[in-house]
Amino acid sequence: MDLECSRLLPALCAVLVDPRQPVADDTCLEKLLDWFKTVTEGESSLLLLQEHPCLVELLSHVLKLQDLSPGVLSFSLRVAGIFAAQENCFQYLQVGSLLFSQPGGAPGLRLLSAPPFFLSSPAPCPGAVDTIFSLQGDSSLFVASAASQLLVHILALSMRGGAKEQPCLQGDDWPTCAQKIMGHVEESLCSTVTPKVTQALNILTTTFGRCQSPWTEALWVRLSASVACLLERDPIPAAHSLVDLLLCVARSPVFGSSNGSLWEMVAQALSCLGPAHVGPLALGILKLEHCPQALRTQAFQVLLQPLACVLKATVQAPGPLGLLDGMADDAMMVDALLASKSSCAGLLCRTLAHLEELQPLPQRPSPWPQAPLLGAAVTVLRLCDGSATPVSSVGGHLCATLAGCVRVQRAALDFLGMLSQGTSPQELVTQALAVLLECLKSPGSSPTVLKKAFQATLRWLLSSPKTSSCSDLGPHIPQFLRELFLVLQKRLCSPCWEVRDSALEFLTQLSRHWGGEADFRCALLASEVPELAWQLLQDPESYVRASAVTATGQLSSWGLHDPTSPQHAVARQSLLRELLRILSADSEGFPRRAVMQVFTEWLRDGHADVTRDTEQFVATVLQVASRDLDWEVRVQGLELALVFLGQTLGPPHTHCPYAVALPEAAPARPLTEALRALCHVGLFDFAFRALFDCDRPVAQKSCDLLLFLRDKIASYNSLREASPNTDSVEAAPWRWRAHEQTQPQEDQEPEAVLAMLRSLDLEGLQSTLAESSDHVEKSPQSLLQDMLATGGFLQGDEADCY
Amino acid sequence: MCGTGFGHFRWLAEGGAGQDVGRSCILVSIAGKNVMLDCGMHMGFNDDRRFPDFSYITQNGRLTDFLDCVIISHFHLDHCGALPYFSEMVGYDGPIYMTHPTQAICPILLEDYRKIAVDKKGEANFFTSQMIKDCMKKVVAVHLHQTVQVDDELEIKAYYAGHVLGAAMFQIKVGSESVVYTGDYNMTPDRHLGAAWIDKCRPNLLITESTYATTIRDSKRCRERDFLKKVHETVERGGKVLIPVFALGRAQELCILLETFWERMNLKVPIYFSTGLTEKANHYYKLFIPWTNQKIRKTFVQRNMFEFKHIKAFDRAFADNPGPMVVFATPGMLHAGQSLQIFRKWAGNEKNMVIMPGYCVQGTVGHKILSGQRKLEMEGRQVLEVKMQVEYMSFSAHADAKGIMQLVGQAEPESVLLVHGEAKKMEFLKQKIEQELRVSCYMPANGETVTLPTSLSIPVGISLGLLKQEMAQGLLPEAKKPRLLHGTLIMKDSNFRLVSSEQALKELGLAEHQLRFTCRVHLHDTRKEQETALRVYSHLKSILKDHCVQHLPDGSVTVESILIQAAAPSEDPGTKVLLVSWTYQDEELGSFLTSLLKKGLPQALS
């Protein structure tokens, strides 16, 4: 603890115990506690207590006060807990006497969570544990949760003390505390009150999750029968917690893969749990590394059941391969599908999400039924858009239930997108693309559904196999693209900005990957999509304008203007002009940021319009960006400047220690010429101004740029020839700081700029800027000062942030 | 039904002075549906604590499966700041409901806050601009008083809340159960917004903020006058006024105030707005004119209040200009950026003034100067001496105790749940509500669950056929007067319907069974059975004048479907037994006849 804080602490403690003194802000005590944690980690807690008797006074005083705020009381108890974690402090503070003298509250409980020696102290355990049992049912989630955690902690600590060498399977010789807790858990498991069962299961789950000592095996042996009994009840109580427990035990390394009784219980759970809970259990089992194959098969069947039922209800025999052919439907699952719209949607969404999660995992079941799953996803989507043909009464019911169900549509589209990662027969790929196209076409599709449909389509297109035939893309893709662009045209004109934006994002992504593919280019240019994207540069919604900027920028990078148009070159030129107009005139930040990103990309990739007169381009852009009020535009401006620097002076040095050091490439042009070019485009002016920007990220980026520049120049021999500093030159950068330099300097001399660069303590500035903008205000000293200053200042009734 | 706050209900420390800009986040479970109300952030923390602890709901499985929807009441960050984190990082993929202005304005404030987070280094785990956009694309914007069907069972409806542009109260309804969540609201109109209003929707539960639970607030006009006086005095003596604000909200309100004052007083001192967001913010205020108060709406045709004549965009070079000026600069708590830069320049001059129009969290320069600190440590161990005047003016627009009572009176809920308040004051209000309005009231602490039982009512449809039958009896329906209607209740496709028994049989494909009740009545009568039957006939004929009473040739008597036969038990010749039998349709008449006959036959006939 530094001296200043030591000096302030007694006064602060006095404020805390004075009920008349308010505490400034509800975050202050939390931050103070954080500070105590840091301090006690760094130095001896006992010494701290001895050197600051005010702390001991605070802790003993708070317990005597009647009208102390719960906040301060809770804080004090937690501070006591932090110190009591050390045995010597525990004795020093005589913490035992503090415990349980206060009514309820999680913070007080935390006191117990640290010290193992607490349990060895004779008095508190039996009464304390009873109190914690009762707090498990507290109406506060935080207290209840803390009580449960604490019981686990006490159990683990007492077991660690009692069974060091060998696991005592009988439990008779377990420590009293552990026996008491176990007795409580056993009793709760047999209770008919569901919350009690839940509490017991949660304690066990936390125990098996946290403790991997051999005694946990003995614990399971003792309790598994009671847990198994839960599965016999109808309905099964606390099913969600039961699933968590079973999975947690199954994951615990303490239990070998040969634990037959556990797997039997899991198998039983799979067959008797309701559809809402069996899915997570099945998924959890399939994610296990070691588990009997029969159980995996059973779990996978459980996961597939709902989709199998959907397929069966809609596929005409003899149709394509189904899922789980020849197996009877699970009655409970069919009931859930038919019971109500929300139950059906819930079950299907969960199933699809579970399978989506499983699909990319290495431990997913093999063989993976890719084709039937794809068929099922397509069928679910068809049921949602009303185009499925039911072949049974269940199918008819599903048609009615799922028609227009956005929730299921979204889940199915996510799953369908994920399935693109596997190999599927061409026929099914065509079907998947067809259903996606339907979804994109459907006038009833909601914006969120369309977004997912675009994402899934993108995934399918990008993963579609390329053939060796004359066509660039797969044989069916060109036709698909033609239809797709017709839909895209429609969606780009949607009245919903969300849809227009998703369509533009899709266009950008697709052209980024396929801009060079002849089929794609041909289909795109035959459509009105490029023109519509262009028109959206004027969209009333700024998000859409920004996406339109990115999309048109991307299309332009690939030269995707109508090649037959005589205005081809004119169009390209006018795009540059249009983007410059947006950069200087758009009232909102997003489009301007997007323009800067496009320009940076163009400069980096050598876009034709940029290379025509790069210096002029950079000069214009930097001039506009330097005036921008949006900090990200200015940061982007510096990024563009950095690219230009790299192109003028050579790329940045790589510092990879394993890279083979190549001889320095010869600089593109002589230093003086290069510097003159930098001066000409106003780069120095922009960078120096940005160095003193009120927005920290801008200043930091500029500092990095100038450091790079300085290092780069240092590699030129001519640096030594630079003229020596003069006072006027040294003073120049500070003019930017004082904002006197409002007009860019056109005719800076490279030598003067170099001298200015050398006069700056860029390293010092860099380390200052690397600090958080509030590092002074958030220091412990500042916190203590603030808390002291608040006393007496604030009046009531001003709770006011907004 | 139960509600759980797993973020901070904005409740204050005991003693009356603790202030909090906590996270509003309430989970309501109603008839099996789970709805999250608001998703706020805490600006006082830089770590995970700034967001609500969602682990309490993620432990229930996948968020999108567990939650049916999220509702955001208004654009303030303590109500919506955690939304992109929740939807794009924690993984909620379901619908988010808010009003149109809130949807338009939310991203501006989220971007504003993102910048602050970027400024503070080490701010990992923070959302990006793309995430903000993706989050906003999940939003379903709603109109006031529009009933929005979230799914087949869950519907929501927005009501005007005042407070800030686009703020709304929401009614959430599942079947016959409903909850109203007020968010922050204001029951008195202010300079640019109207007063909150809700209809008599009689929800099971009203969740209301209670920031000013015990206060009757002074008129906002007084605070406004005070503000204008201070600004005017400062510029008159040649000083500069700095007003740190967040990009949107309070800034626009104060701009209207100054603009009108400048116009009236014909002042020439420049007013600047430094954020670069002025145009955008004002654009939204113009766009959502219907959400402002009556006065602004009325004068809109002649002059739009948000088109400012005197307020110009600020360039950072202006800060060094000599002479007086007024500058609105972001951010609002003087913790970084332009407002802090200007503050540093102007702090040393006692002629200048800084007006803080909102609360500042600890860890900001704003907090320091508001708590009276005058020597501030700055970067690089520099010390800044604050000589300029520092003023704090609360312009917050929350309902006071009177307003809260008024709203409870308007909505007539079964129960009230108080959130967003200081425990002691909430206790006072709770008693007031319980005593004066006779409504049960709860005030859960953060993380506490309140469970309210509700009486279940099941809607039942009535078939047209049955209604026609009833009409055919000539009884016209009367409003407000309950009527007894007989029919058969059938449950089909999870729906209840009351239909005629014939229709029920037909729909359910059942064969009809006849059910007859029989009863024996013993009579003292020494005559023969035929005579007894005749006496019964005469007796009934005289009493039941409206019914068809017949004496059949076989000696039995019928009244409608009721059949009465007399028999003589062999063991007692002085007693006759009447066998009475009737169909269940005539049960009422059957019971009546039985009880009549049990009284015996009249003497005159004997």
C-alpha cells in the first residue's frame, strides 16, 4: 500500500462507520474491495492489519452498529473474509465471533469460503452448516447460490482433511461436517418438494465439477441410488438439474469409462426424461470423450427422433433415405410435437441447435447421416413456408403448426448453413439451394429470416465443389446465380432497411470470394444488382449507406461495372467522386468510416483509379479525413497514411525471430523525393495534428505511424545528413497541440519535418497513450480521495444519471 | 408468475445519498413465458460487472430457447447498454422489441459508449460496431398502442412513458394474465415531451420504477430558470460555459431551452455543439415529432423546434477564441475526449463555468469536481487547479411519488412491484400504495425472486348453434347481465368450446345414451293403486298449470318426460309406493315433483 493511501485510509474507515456519512457511488465499495484483494495478494495481510489498526476497528465497529447500511456491512464482512483467508489474520481478527451474528446475506457467507483452518476450529461447524442449509432456500438468487457453493466448499475442505490417503467408501468414518452435509443432501433427494431436490442436485453437480479427488467416487457410490430413485418418479423432479448432474459425473475423470451403473442410469434417463430435457442430455453424452458405444447410439437416436418424425410425416414412400428408419416413434416426443405450437417449435429449435452444435465436432457420431439430415432441414423449412406435402395426420398437424413459424425457420436456416460443411449428394445440394431461394423469394419472410437465409446461401455457395469442366463453378451454380440475383434485386429494394442491409452484406461477401469467377461476373453484370447497389449509396438509413459503400467498393475492385457500357470508365470515376462526396458530406459516421475502409483497400490493392494519381488521391482523402469529427474516420485516415508510407518507403520491418532475414529491398525512390511526396500529400500535417487529438485511439495510431516513419528513415543513410535542429523547428509540433495550426501547411520542407520528428519524444508519448484514458482517476488513491470528498456533499433525491 | 431482477434494480444505499446508475434487467415469467425487460449496463464499472450477470438465466439452457422475447423500454444505457453484448456475445438470437425512436437512437448511444470503452485501454470483451448493427437488426419496432403478437400466446403493447424520446411502458399478456412494466416514466409534461399515460388495463402486476419514491419534485421550470440564469450571468461577464452531455437526450432538451432564451433575449454569444452528432440527433427528433409534446407538435408547421438558429457546430480551434461562448461537448462525465479537453483549457479561469446536467460515476473528472475537489491530478503528474465555477443541475424526468400513485390508480393492477429505488423510500411508498390504493406491493432486492399466484381463467368459445338456440327462446342478450347457459363443454385441439349436446355428440362421434333417474316416494294411502294414481294426477294437474300433465290408459301419470307409477307393496296394504322416473334433461322438474309428492297428497282429495 503506498504512502498516500495509507494516509487516507483512517479517514475513510471513519467515514464508513459513520451512518450519517453517505457513500458516493454504489461502485465505490466494490472497487475498494478489489483494491484490498490486490493489496493482500501483494503483501502480508497480517502486517497490513497491524500497520492499519483502523481496519480492525472498522471490522469490529460495524457489527456493533444498529443502523449501518447493508452495503457497508456487506462490504466489511467481505473485507474480513479477504483477510481471514490467512490463518494468522484469522486468529488476529478472531473471525469466528463475527460469523452468523448478522442476519442472512451472501457476503457474510463468503467469510467461510476461504479458510480451511476455520473448519478445524472447534466451535462453529454444526450450527453454521444448519444456517447455510436454510439459506439455500433464500429468496435471493445470490444468497441461495452462495450458500450452495459454500456447502460444496466446506464438504471439499472437510473431506480433504479427513480422507487424505484412501477413499473411505462406507462413509462411516467421514468427518462429522461431511456426514452432516451428506445426510442433508440424501434427505433432500428423497424430498417431495422439488426445490429441495434441485438444491441437493446442484450441490452434487458443483462438487463433482470442482473436486476430482477419489472421495467423490465414494460420494457417488453412496448417493447414486437416491439419484436413480428420482428417475422412477412421475413426473421426474428437477429434471434440468438432474441432467446437469449426470453429465457432470460422466465428465469427471474420477469415474473410469467402465462405470457400468452410471451408464445404466444415464441410459435410463435417456429413455424416461421428457423431450425438453432429454435433448441436452443426449448432446452432452455425444460430446463425451469416453462413453459406451451403445449409449452413444441411444443418445444419437434420441437427438434424431424429432426430425425422423418430421421426415416420416412428410416423405412419400418410397422416398429418399429417412432417419431412424424402422424404429417406432417415441410417444412422448410425438406428443410434444403435437401438443401445441410453442411446444412443437421449442422441440424442433432445440433439436436443430443441438445437431448444429454436434456437426462440426470431431467426436460426432460416425457415420454422420448427412443426407437425411439435410433432407430434414429442407423439410422443416418447407413446413414453415407451407410448401411441404404431409402424408399422415401428424404431417398435416405439423403443416398447420409450423406454417410461418419464424423461430423454427431461423433455427433450421442456421442448421442448414452448418450442413454445408459436409459432403452431400448433388441432388440434395440442389434441393438445399432451392429451398433457400424459396425462402429468399417468399414475400412473407421476416428480416431476421432473410438475414439467416442469406448467410446460409453464402455458406452453401462458397462450399460448393468446383468441377473440372469448362464452367468455373459447379454445373448448377450459374443458373442458380441468375435466379439469385433476381431475388437480390428485389431485396435491395425492400422497404425494410434490415433487409436491404443484409442483401448488401451478402453481395459484398460473395463478390469478395467470387469476384474473379467468370460465371459470377457474367450473372452479376447481366442483372441490375450493381446499379441498385450504387443507388443505395443515397439510402436514408446510414447503416445501409455504409454497406452500399462497402459493396460498391468491392465490386469496383473487381471491375464489376457493366463492361459493355461506354460509360464504364466514367462510372468508375464517378464512384470515386461519389465516395469522396460521402466522405466529406454524409452526416453520419458509418458511411464515412466505410468509405475510408474502401479507400484503404483500394490503395493497398492498387485500384486503377488510385494508381492513376496516387499522391493526389491520398492528399484529397487525408485532407477530408483530417477534418472529420468521427474518431474512427481519423483512425482510418492514419491507416491509409500508413499504407501509403509503406508503399513510398517500403513495408514495415517484420520482427519475427524465426523469419529468414532478407536483404533490405532497395527503397522505391530516394529519401528526399519520398519525403517530399509525403509532405505533398499532407501526411505530416495530418499525423502531427492527430498526435494531439482529443480522442486517444487517434493519437495512439498517429504515434505508431510516426515511430514507424522515424525508424524507416533511420535506415536511410541520408538521415545523418539532415540539418540540425533549430528552435523554430522544435516548437513546430506544439503548434498542433495548441491547435494554432488550423490550416494545412502546403510547402513543408522534408528537412524541417525530419527535425520536427526527431524533436518529439515519441516513445514517451507512446507509453502515456498506452495507458487507459482514466488511469489517473481509477487509481486507488483517487478512489479514496473521491470517497472522502463525497461525505456531506451529496444531497438526497438526486438519483439522476439520466 | 414471477419476476427476477438479475441485474441491479437501481436501488440506492441506505442513508439517502448513495447514487447508482445501475443495470436495469428484469426477468418475468408469466404463464410459462419468459420475458426479459430491459438489458442495461452499469457505467461505473470497466469489467464484467458493467453487464448483468446472465449466468442466472443461461443455466436454464440455451438463451434463445429459454427467453421468448426481450423488451427495451428506452434508449438510456442503463436500460439498453448490454443489449449487443447479450445478443451478439452471450448468444441470444430471439426477437427484441422496442419503439421506433428507441431503435433509431439506441445505436448512437451504444456507439458513443463504445468509443469510451475503446478509450479506456484493456477493455476486452466489448462489442464492436458490427455487433451493434447486427443486434439492431434483430429488433422489431413497435408503435404505441399496437398489440404485437410475439407468438400465439404472448402479446405485448406499448404505452407512452414521457421521460425521453421514444420511452414506452409495456403491457405483456399471456391469456388472461398480464404484467405492465413502466421502465422510466414521467407523469408531468416537460419542454419537449408529454406525460405518461396508460389505460385501465388492470394487470396482475405493475412493475414500476420508484426513483423518486418519497419526493414531490419541485417544478422543472424552476430548475430551467436557474440554469438559464447561470448561463446568462456567466456569458454576460465574458465567461465561457461548458456543458458536458451525452450525444443524445438531455442535450436536445437543453438546446431547445437555450435556443428559445437566446431568441427571446436577442443574445449574440455563440453556442456550439461539439459532438458532430448534432445533425443526426436532431434528425431523429424531427423524424419522431409525434412522440414529442403537444406544443412542439403544434408549432411544428411554422417552426421546427429542433432546427436551431443559434447553435452551430464546434471546431476544436474555437475553444481558444477570446470572449464568451457556450459549448455542449461529449462525453457527459468529463472522462475523456472533447469535453475533457475543453475543461482543461477553461478550468483555470474563475469567470468560466461548467454545468453538469447529469450524474457522474466515480472514476471520472466529472465526479471529482462535483464532489468539490478543486486540485485535480492529470496525466503526467500535472495538477490542474479548478477555478471555474462548477454547477450541478438535475434535469432527470422521473415520476415522483404523486406521479407513481397516479399511474397505479390509472392502471388498477392487482399488485405492484417497485424497482429502481432506495430501499427505505420504497418502503414508504409501498405502505402508501397498500393503504391508500389497497393494492399489495412488493420491493424485491437485486437477485430476489417474487412469485405471485394468479387465478387461472380459461377462455371458452360458444358455438353459434347454441347461441341461436338460446335466441330462439326469445331471450335477448343484455349487456353486463350474466346469463345461465346450458351446453356441453368439449375440449378439442387444446381449445374449450360450449356446444349443444347434439353437436357435441356429432363432433366427438359418440352414440347417445339415455339416462333416467328414478326415485321411490312412499305415501300413506289405503286405496287401490289406480285411485292413488288418479289422485296424483289431479293434484299435479292443479299445481302444474303450465306443464302438460297426462293420465295414461295404463294408469301411469306423465309430466313432460317424467313418469309416475303407483304400486302397492305386498307387506303393507296401507302404503303405496310411487315410482318416479325422469330424464336428466328434466332433472329440475323431476326433483321438484319428487319433493312435492314427498309432502303427501292434499287432504281435500283424500
